[in-house]
Amino acid sequence: MKPILSVALCSLLFAFAASAQVKYSTYSNPRFGFSIEYPSELLVMQPPSFTGDGRVFTSKSGDAELRVWGQFNALFRSVAEERNEALKDYGQSVTYRNGLRNGFVISGLKDGKVFYQKTLYHKFKGVDVFYTFVLMYPVGQRKLYDPLVRRIANSFTFDPTADVRTSHHRNIPFDPGRIVSRRATVLIRATHRLSDAMRVVRFGVHVHRRREDLIRRYICEALRIWMFPC
């Protein structure tokens, strides 16, 4: 029994030491007010998306990838419903699942790669948001990436006081005294819906069968808002 414990302890210490030697950087998203640490020497940040709701980080070889994003709960799902949809998309490849107070974790093996998804949920004033990151890497690189998962997952946080309804436009100079026309306000609302559709295209890692349906729904809602403003 003692030799087994010694081997397990050594493996744990080795994993901790390997993780400690990795250099991390922090990515912060101004639109949805979340942040996450990523191993900057292993994963390179890609150019920002048009929607501004997340980021993609890939290894130099392209076989490992981290995707992180925020999204409005446009389909009014509960945490359990969102988790069940993710489970359906991953299918039998899920080997681990864990429910959080306001979210869930799913992990497993699919197409020769390890995947780890963590989703958080928060209800802001007037709108609720899902925050998700998905890390995928080849099974053959588990010794490299497995020790990093815990730190990445623990660093994934969001600001519960963020104004997610207007944060997408923080980089645009705004005069509080300026009167925004009703038409411009409607255009902004419609643009948010189109942004959600673009998110599905770019960041829909766990969206497969539902992707076209979601895009169609978001675009139709944008058109409805534009043509029939309320």
C-alpha cells in the first residue's frame, strides 16, 4: 500500500510542479465582464471576433484549443436544460460531469481529444447570461495539459456587477447628454441578436445540430425588432 501511495504522491507533486512552471496570462472580456487565465506559452490568442463576446486560443500546431465566451440566455433555458443540451451534443463521449451551484462541468474524450467544458450562469438585472469555456487537446498531450485544467477552471470568473447590456460599446466614445434616437436604439438591439448568431458560428463549440436553428432564430428576432420596434 505504501509504494502505491508514494507513486500517487509523486505524480501529484510532479503535476503541481509542471503547472507552476507554466507562464499564464489573463484575458478579460469587456462586453460580458469575465476573465480567464491561459497558458500563454502554449496557447496563442487569436484575433478578436466581430461580436466581441469571447476569444479563441490555439496551440502553434493547431491541435489544442481554448474557446471562451459569454452569451445571453436568448432561449430562456435553466442551468439544467443548458447542461442537458450540452450532454446531448457530446453524446457517449462524456466521462465526467459535475453540477455547480450556478453552472456545470463536463469532460470526456471525443475524436482522439480530451475536452473540458465549464459553464457558469448569472442573472443580471433584466438579463441573464451563460459563461462558458471549452478546452480541447489531443489524448497524447494529456501529461502536458491535464495539470493545467484546474488552474484555468479556477481562474474563470465574471463580474456580477457588470452592465452586460451596454458593455459591448464601451470602446465607443459616448456623451451621456446625447439623445439617442429610437431608431438607433432599435438598431442596437437588433445588432445584439445578430451578434448572438455570429457567436454561434464562431464559438459554438458544443453546438452541432442546433447551430442552424439558433442562427435562424437570432436573425429572425433581429428582423422582427427592426421592423416592429416595441
